Amino acid sequence: MADTRSLERRTPAERPLSPHLQIYKPTLTMMMSIVHRITGGALYFGTLLVAWWLIAATSPTAYARFQWFAGSWIHHLLGGVRHLIWDTGRGFGPSEREWLVAANLIGSIAITVLLWIFVLLTMGVS
């Protein structure tokens, strides 16, 4: 039978058992993943705001109150598409990851601005 007493006398290693945030260098991919989680939580609780916006949609200033929410929704939507691409097993190379994150950030800003312009042109500026 093996002698287990020698294992019990060993001192634990003086290092963390798992990686901690102090050793990671922040990357765009990491930060966008964090923002994706934050916007997901905000959108989860923001569903009531969507209902409020739909009720208030008869007002000409209703979209102005809703504009800030649209940007986070579009960012989260594109982040979800990025994660869907990753679920297929594609886009894990270093350059592909950075390209997907940059496309997510640029795309969410561009689509939000285009949505704002579209709504302002169709509803008219008051």
C-alpha cells in the first residue's frame, strides 16, 4: 500500500490555484466580453423600459428618451452574433478574435448612429 503520510506533510505551493485578474493584460477581446455581460444584464432589466417606450411611442419625444437604450441593445446584439460565430468553432485565431471584436465595436456604433438618423428623418426633428 502506498504511503500517504508524505503527501499530507507537503506544504502547498505559494502561488494562486487559478489565474487571477492581476496577471492578465487587458485586451480588447476581454474588455468587449465584459461589456457584453454588462449590457446583457442592463438589457435584461431594461425590458420594462421597452414596454414603457412602446406605451409612450405616441409622443414625438419618446424616441429621444429611448435613444440611449438602443445603443446598448445593438451592441449586445452584435456581441451575441460574435459569440454565435465562436460557438461554431470559428474565429478563435488571435487576428480573427481581434477582427471580430473591432467589427462588433465599430458596427454597433455605426448601426446606432444610422438608426438615430433614420428615426430623426422619418419622425422629423422637433
